[in-house]
Amino acid sequence: MTLLHRARQGEIPGAISRAAGEEGIQPDKLRDLVAAGRAVIPRNRKRREILPVAIGEGLRVKVNANVGSSRDRANVADEIEKTRVAVAAGADAVMDLSTGGPIDEIRRAILAECPVPVGTVPVYQAAADAASRGKSWVELAADDFFDGILKQAEDGVDFMTVHCGVTREALTRLVREGRRLDIVSRGGSLLAEWMGHNGRENPFFEHYDRLLDICREYDITLSLGDGLRPGCLADATDRAQVHELLMLGELTDRAWKRDVQVMIEGPGHVPLHQIAANVQLQKRLCHGAPFYVLGPLVTDIAPGYDHITSAIGGAIAAWSGADFLCYVTPSEHLRLPTVDDVRTGVVASRIAAHAADIARGIPGAMERDNRMADARRNLDWKAQIELSLDPETARALRGGSLPTVDESACTMCADLCAIKTSQKAIRRG
């Protein structure tokens, strides 16, 4: 039985109980959210013990970090180090997006190392396997797509992004309306090329029940991918994106009927004023299923700083109801992320998630902020650093510029410290 099935039967499995403890809510409340499809707890039944992470309505906003090789940069040790750094920086989940090199070895090493849920995009497996056999991507048969999914399911992958909504009809709408940047999803573009070459429907849509059979057998959470997400502001909320979302809502219903947990993935580049509407539209069309967003990025012109553009959009999206933020690193649009990029991306997304938790009224969300305010009032630098989202960076910045006269102050204000001055003023009053 899947976790969703057990929750619908009124059970409270250990994963739900432990995740509820992490959230500070009653287990029966989380069970009801899972049973209704409004929360998911990704965990493959073959996976060793991992931290149960609940994603969904009324819960703390979670952060995912992408790692993985490319055909230009493929090193197992590098991807393991990125995984370790991502988790240490506070990522709630990790996705292995490897497309080159020994991708099976990389995935299995990450699964063995990572204490939080691990996701993948299995269509990359199919493309890599085809290349290893000297075949073109477009020569693959439907069975080849599903062989990759089964391999990853057996390895223990907890959630999978599958672009089931990239249908021939959706592509027709995209072409008819026109786009400035066409398709920016790797999985979406690969499937579009395959469909165009073969004159056939998307195998993941045509054989969706087969996909659900695998997810049900291994209790994998299905992350319905946004293969037609906008890759620039000009394409946001167009017909192709909305048509795909409509289809994902229907596919959500079918998955729930098979006791399969579902998340919905959302757009990448969205103007600030359209973010709330995008979230509300997803929640309405997909019946409150957890929403997983890439950013969204609120401008197209900040390469090198897209962790910031993403954090701005992520905070607004999460405040509006998104449940899961996929980080974006400073390397977005430029290169494969480094270990330092991974750390920076996770912290930026955690800032966005935390800001949204406060705005959403998550119980206890502001407790750490209140403790930070107390530490600042007391000029307790040790506590300030320990309470930081990134203590390592805070410690380095403080230590790199210590005051020479008054150690209780900082080199910004020195003897004009506002906190010390106001305390004297208040005492005199």
C-alpha cells in the first residue's frame, strides 16, 4: 500500500508521524492533508531510512537543490560534494539532473549519501542510455523511456519529474500563438523533438497508466513537470503554459485514483505582478496539489545574480501559496554550478522560504527572528552568528573586519552604534 492509500484509510504511518513532529503539528492533521492530496511526503519504499519531508498546504515552505553532471562536466566526487553542501546549507530535498558521464554511478552515490528525499528527471536517463548505445534520441521506443524509469525506481528515487503534459495539442497551441523563447525545459524540448520526428504522442501521456503502475509499486511521488514553462517574461502565462497546466490537473485526478502522491511543477520566468495569479491558477486547476516552482525569476537580465531574482519571485510565490521552491544559483543560464554556487543558491532560496513562512503565519516561523533581535539588542555577536541562516559567511564577514576600539560594536558604526546610543537615551529618559 502507498502512503496515500494508508492515509486515506485513516492510518498514521511512521513517516507521517515523524514529519508532523518536524512541522510542529498534530499527526492526524498531516495525515488528513496527505489523504486529500494537499501534502506529499516523498519516499520510495525501497529507500533506506531518510528524513521524512512533508511538502504542502500550511506547512513550512521547502527548498530543493539541483545537482548533477553534464556531458561537458562529469565527476562523481564533485556531485557528491555538492549534495553534501546542499544538505548542510539546509536543502530539504536534492534532485540529480545528471545528463552526462557515469549517471547511474552518480545517482546511486547520491542516494547512498543523501539523508533527504532525492528526485530525478528520468527522461535524461533515456537520452543518456540511447547515446551509450550509439542511438539517436529520437530513435527510442516507448519501452526505452520506461526502462529508465524502472531502473531509477529500483535504485530508490523518491520523486520523479515527468513531463506528461507536453502533448501534441499543447505544442500546436505554442506554435500557433508564437513564443519569444520557445521551449526552455530540457525534458520538454527532448519530448517535443521526439514527437515531431516520430509523428506520435508523448509516451508519458499516451502510457500514463503504465507510469502510475510504477509509481504505485515503489510509492514514488510523481512531480508533474512543466515542460512548457516560460523561459522569459514575454512568454509567461501564455496559452501553451496554461493548456499544459489544465492537462496536469486532469492527470492529477488520475494519479490520486491510483493512490499515487502528486506535486505540480510551475513556471520559471514570471513578471512580479503575475506570480500570485499563476499560483492561484495552479491551485484551482490542480485541486490544491502541492506546487513546486523554479524561482520564479522576475527579470531576464541578471545573469550571475539569478539566485537573487529567483529569491524575490520565490518569496512572492510561496507567500501566494507555492509549497516547494527549486533553488536557482548564480550560475543559472551561464554554466554548471560549482560547490560554492550550490551553497549560495540554497541560502538564497531558504531566505525566500523563511520570509514566506512568516507571511503565511506558520507557527513559530518568527521565533528565530525574535531571538536575533534580542541578540542584536544585547550586542551578542556569537548568538547573532549562530542564529544566521548562513553562520559560516556571517562569521567570516564579522571576523574579517573586527573593530579596533570597541569590540562590542562593528566597523560600520563604531562609537556611533545606534543600539548603544539608544539604550543610553532610553535610560536617561
